Amino acid sequence: MNIIAYTIYLTISCFITVRVGKACYSNGWHFIKPLFLGHDELARAVNKLLLTGFYLVNLGIVAWNLHGWKGIDSPVELFEVAVFYPGCSMLILACMHAFNMLAIYFAHKIFFQKKSL
């Protein structure tokens, strides 16, 4: 049963990682670009670094979750594990995203406040 749970968990995690990573990368450009006025290449590089960091952190979360699994003996436990672990991963990533957006907001606010002085 563990092999089935691993397969389900890895499939869900890979799908979420790639889908959310691509969405954050393409939409995040619009938030990062104003911080690097006239330096589009630097803004693109920072956006790619954020995407790489997102993938690495998510890979670490997936590996950490796989390490802590116990034996699965029933279909009910299989369902619980297949829902619980991706949910924990999504919660951690949502908190990280909220923190990053807050950091970008404050950086944007400080940058444009200094510029207007």
C-alpha cells in the first residue's frame, strides 16, 4: 500500500509544484519588474531565482514528508495520507508565498517612497 501512496503523493505534488511554479513565475514578473526600473534582465534573473528556490523548497518538503511515513495498512489510511501530506505541502508553500508577496510589497513601497523624495 505504501507504493500506491507514494505514487499518488508524488503525482499530486509534482503537478502542484509545476503548475503553481509556472503561474508564480509568469505572474510574478509584473510585481518584480517595477522594483528594477530599467534593469529588465536583473528582474528576470531574480524571478528565475525565485522560481528555482520555489522548486528546491518544494522538493525538500516532498522528501521530508516521504521520510516520515509509517506503514499503510488499509485503504482508509491510504486516503488519509494521500490527502494530508499534499495539504501540508500546500499550506507551507502558501505561507511562503504570502511572505514573499509581503516582502515584495514592502520593497516596492520603500523603493517608490525614496524615489519620490
